[in-house]
Amino acid sequence: MFEYSGVIHIHSIFSDGTGTIEDIAKAANEVGLDFFIMTDHNNTRPLKSGYARWFKNTMSIIGYELNDIKNENHYLVFGLTELVGSFIELKNGEFGNELDAKEYVDLINKKGGIGFIAHPFEKRKGIPGHPAYPWTEWEISNFDGIEIWNHMSEWTEGLTDSNKFQRFLHPLKTIVSPNKDAVDMWDNLNLRRKVTAIGSVDAHAHRHKFLGYEVFIFPYKILFKSIRTHVFVENEIIFGDDKTYEESKKQILQAIKNGNTYIANSYHGDAKGFRFYADYCGKFYNMGDEFDIEINKCKTFKLIVYLPKAANIKLKRNGKLIDELDGMEFSRVESEPGNYRIECWIGDKAWIFSNNIRIK
């Protein structure tokens, strides 16, 4: 399989971001992204304006972000060319969907779209212009996945009067790990059905007044050096080839839906080359894959991990730690069914979170 990395959850001047998609593409090119996924709020104008295309060697994929009339239940939508729902203007000038979350998740599924819950456990209060946007409709069970790591959300949730100067100066250093509540929910959901995880930047390039000056808190180029989602696809992508754009885009989106992916904070090092797979009876299974332990066949399977540099490797089954070591390689023979995933930490900072290999 072929590995590519990109960033998900980006806003432009088509909603509440400050940059054009040309600006965003330039930043993506400069940091070597293979793809980026736009998610402007409640509109498909970037798609209609022709921005679903190659920008040099970086693919621009156009999705969008929905929310309800309470400005809650934000939902990232990929793979559709039309906007789902009808919208009314809210008091703050933003828009809300007249459909509730269950209705728009159902419609997206029926139309063949892919959907991920965004920043589900935001709780912050008292930050003017930046309220929390939590997910509240947990009885819904047909979403594809959940955003467990969101750079902007983590940065803002942890902002206090005592640390704001440091966080303004060092927007990358202050990012520690995926949201614990989101990871716990993800693990619990996977006990019942397959739910995949993504990491995102939630980039807006907000302008703020700081010490009397207007500054960008999250420049696109800076954020593109943080949380990335790495995908594995079966066919090699021909960069810059307009003729194969649609097929390449479908491969990337299908990998994200399937969970043939892992999340990495590239601030701690380029994660390309990370591998986590299972060997069962000589057949290999990647992140996002599933297999059954068959009666009268092999009674064990081997889990194998490779890293591009040394870190603390944690093996988790159904969200519970079962083994760990420091190094660049790890293997373990197992026989118990469950959802197996890997976390890699550098000191107290998370570096890599894999999706599950599901074994029944």
C-alpha cells in the first residue's frame, strides 16, 4: 500500500477563515502536504468555484462542516457535491441547519457521504467570540467516525490568563495529546461497532489583537506542521495528474472512512514510515482492517509495529493498556479478540495514534 499525509478541517474566506484557498494551497505546498481537506461552514462554494483540484503536487479536497440551529453538533462531511439541509441565519451572523443532527447524518449516509463528529467534547467558557461547540446527540449511531484530536480546540480549551502569553508565542509546543474524553468515547463506541478516528487542525488563521498589535494566532503554514492524518491506499497516486484526480480523491476519502489511517503530531517528527499491522496465518492486516479468528485454523496472531524514530510504544486492546516499550520496533503474539491500536509518546507528548485493527 502507498502512504500519504495531509491535514483535515480547514476554513477559508468562504466561511470564517481569513485566507483564500490559493493561500492555503501555497502553505500546504511549502510544508510538503500530499492533500488538504477544506471544511468551510454550511456551504459548497469552494467546490462550485473549481477548487477541488491539484495545486502543484498537493491535492485540494472539498468537504464542508454542518451544525444545527443551536450551533452545536458540528459534523464534517466528505464526498458529497451538494449541501445537505436548509439553513437559517443565527444571531451572530453564522448559519444553522434547520434539520437536527440525526436528520442530517441520516441524509448524508443515504446520499453516500462520509461523516465525522467534530470537536465533540468542547467545554470552554468565557472566551469572547469562541464559545464551545460540543456534540450532544450521542444516541445517533450511524456516523463514520470521530475527531479525537483537534489542534485549535485543544489550544483554546487550555487557554488561561496565566498561560496565554506562552500559548500565543508557541502554538505548536502547547499541543499535548488527543482529547481524553474523545478517545474514551471512541474506544467505547468500538466495543459495539467500527468507528474510525481522525486528527485535524481546524485552521482559520484568526486575527487577534495582542499587546496592541494584530497577529495571526493560527497561520495556516504553522498549523500544517502539527496534527496530520496519514492514509494508506492501494494504488499509487500520480501527483498533479488532473485525469486521475477523482480516482485519487476517492482512494483518500475511502481510506479515511475505513480507518486505514493514523494520526500524528508532525511537530515531534515526520511520522511517515510508521507501520502497525497484524500477521494472521501469513496474511497481513493493516489499520482499519478486520478479521475473524477461525476455528481449527491459526490460534494466534502477531502484532507488529515499526517507527521512523524511537518513542514509547503503547499497545492497547479495547482502550486498555496491555503492553509497552521504548524503541523503534515492537511485536507481540496474541490470541484474544478485540480492538488493537497503538499510541506512541515522546516524553509526555503524544506523537502517533493509530486506528484499530479489529479482531473477532
